[in-house]
Amino acid sequence: MENFVFHNPVKVIFGKGQIKAVGREIPKGSRVLFAYGGGSIKKNGVHAQVVEALASAGLEFREFAGIEPNPRFETLMKAVELARAEKLDYVLAVGGGSVVDGCKLVAAAIDFAGDPWDIVCRKAAPTNAMPLGVVLTLPATGSEMNLFSVISRDETGEKLGWGHPSVMPRFSVLDPETTYSLPARQVGNGVVDAFVHVLEQYLTYPAEAPLQDRLAESVLSTLVEIGAKAMATPPDYQARANLMWCATMALNGLIGQGVPQDWATHMIGHELTALTGIDHARTLAAVWPGVVAVKRPEKRAKLLQYAARVWGLSDGDEDARIDAAVAKTRDFFESVGVPAGLGGYNLGADIPEAIARRLSERGGLPLGERGDIDADQVRRILQAA
Ligand code: NZQ
Ligand code: ZN
């Protein structure tokens, strides 16, 4: 196991009826930027609950609507303008990962003297980020309990990740009932995103970290166990609650401490979203089979462990076990409505070359837990996916 420092100060307030805690958690006298997405929270009653919580605590607030999926820098800068004009000093993000990620940049940019895009490019660290609170409505990204944020910019066609401890939420309300209004497509996306977050931190090479391995396997096995129930209608509270907690645990830092991490599927997936607009989780299901096909020799020991512990495949020929584990993973993605492999997405033949070039030109290579995925391997991964 490698050395690590683990510090996760996010207060998680979990369960039905918890949105009212927002009024308690935001300090009195704060002036709140209440930011959300395209309006789902107005249809499902979450907006009304948040307004009630803010108003009954006597908190001043202004609303900013319209943070889109794959949040756009251009939109977020409008929220920053509003916050500056109205002297707002607390950001409340209400929505899915896109709203939370977008609000992390807004919180960092409000009092930032330079060009906020420099924060995303990691040329500058945020100074004096505003405090951020979260009401999560889509279990998927883990953004509610981590320091990461992924921002898209129209002007440059980029989708880039950044992160800073100062934008970790002060609190996150996780009320599984807020997910009842999710379309099936977004529930399936959430299951796959959480699953692949764990794979990125687990399916690498053995690092003598059996606790991290078993924590990762427990999240994977739980997702397999509850996946179908989480998709069911009418929604099942316990399945949604467990999905929500799995998604948070998948990327709150705990399972990845002291172990090698991959993230190639995500980095290639972000390029696919930037080029084609495909939902984040769908890009992961599209790319992952290619990563395990090309990196199979390097990942062999963990692939066998994954086959045995998550899918119960421990007998017979080793290669057959790995093949079966990959096939079961693909079937699992498909079972929640997310096509596995690039073939399910009708993409042009130029995609492998375009993505390899974009990553290479930006200095985004090499990728992978061993830092050995170069432009040629990116091309091969996409051809194999
Ligand atoms: O905008 P509204 O109207 O709210 O609708 C959203 C959006 O259209 C809708 N939705 C959310 N909650 C709902 C709901 N609809 C009905 N009922 C509800 N309760 O769902 C749609 C998708 O929302 P979005 O926030 O985009 O989805 P998700 O949570 O999957 O977030 C994806 C973004 O997070 C980034 C992705 O790259 C992508 O930009 N990620 C962030 C990470 C992080 N911060 O750690 C890690 C991830 O790997 C990921 O990269
Ligand atoms: Zn993800």
C-alpha cells in the first residue's frame, strides 16, 4: 500500500425528508445562490422544499436556473456575475452531478481575481472559494462528497476535469425520494457511472491493499445486487437509497487511497462526450470493453480476482474466466439500459483517430495506472471497444 492522506470533511445528511436540514446547515446571515438545472426540481417538488427550507431559516437567496448536463463554462460565468452583483456568499447546488460540478466552479470563481478558466485548466488554484452546500437528485458521480468537477467549454470544444479541496461541499443532503422522478435512462447511467468509478480504482494491479480491494468489491457486488431493483417502477425506496449510497462511496476517495488508479476509460470518455454529446456514463460503457481488451495482460491478476469475487467465477481456464467476467459486466450495463461497447452508439470511423489526436495535442497522455497508454493504444482501445 502506498502512503496517503485522507481528509473528507463533507457532512452527509442522508434519508427521506432531510431537505429541511438545508436551513440549519447554512449559517445565518448568508446570502445564498440557489442554483439548479433545467427544471426537473420544479416538477418533482424539490424546488419547493428547498425554498421552504431557506425561507423558514430566514435566509436571503437568489435563484439561478439552467445549468445544463455537462455544465458549460459560459453558463456558469453568468451565475458568477449574478453572485457578484448580488453579493452572494454561499452556493447551494440542487441537482445532479452537472449542477454540483458547475457550482464548484461558481463557488471558486466568485471571488477569484483572474480568469476562472485558469482554475479548470489547473493553471491557478482557487483563492477564497465560497462555501458550497448540495441537495443531490441523481446518484451517479460522487461529486456530492468529493473535490472534483468536470466543465465543458463551447468556445474550445473541451471537457476538462479539475479539483480542489476548497470546493468540497460543506454538507450534502442525499434524499433517495428525490430520485423518484428520474427517467430510467438516468438511473441506468447512475448505476454504470458508479460501477466504473470503482473499476477505475480497483481493476489495476495488486497493491497489497486487501481492505481497499474488499471495499471496492463490496460496492460492485451491491450495485449488481440492486441494479434491477433500482430500475423498477414504481421506485423502490430501499433500492434507491442503496444506489445513492453506493454512488457516493464509489467516488468519495475512500476506496482509492493508497492504491494505483486507472481513469483511462473516463479520460477517453470525456473526449467522446466533447465530440458527440453522448451522456457521460454511456461513454464509459462504450469505452471500458476496449480498455480491458487492450490492457488485459497488465490487468490480468486483478481481472481474475474481479471474476472470482464479484462474479463467482473461480474454476476452469483463466482466460475463459476473464472472458466470462467481461461478458457479465457488459450484460450488467445492458441490463440497466446502457449499451456496452462503441458499436451501440453509431459513431463515425474517424473517432479513434480524432480522440487520440485531441488527447495527444492537449498533453493528456499517457493514461492508465502504469502511465503506458499512448496515442497508439488509445486508438487500439477504441477500435477494440
Ligand atoms: O437539468 P435538470 O432539469 O435537473 O435535469 C437533469 C439532467 O437533464 C436530470 N435530472 C437530475 N435529477 C433529476 C433529473 N430528472 C428528473 N428527476 C431528478 N431527480 O438528469 C439529467 C442529467 O443530469 P446530470 O447532472 O448531467 O447527470 P449526472 O449526475 O450523471 O452528471 C454528469 C456530469 O458529471 C460529471 C460528468 O462528466 C458529467 O458532466 N462527472 C463528475 C464527476 C465528479 N465531480 O466527481 C465524476 C464523474 O466521473 C463525471 O465525470
Ligand atoms: Zn464518471
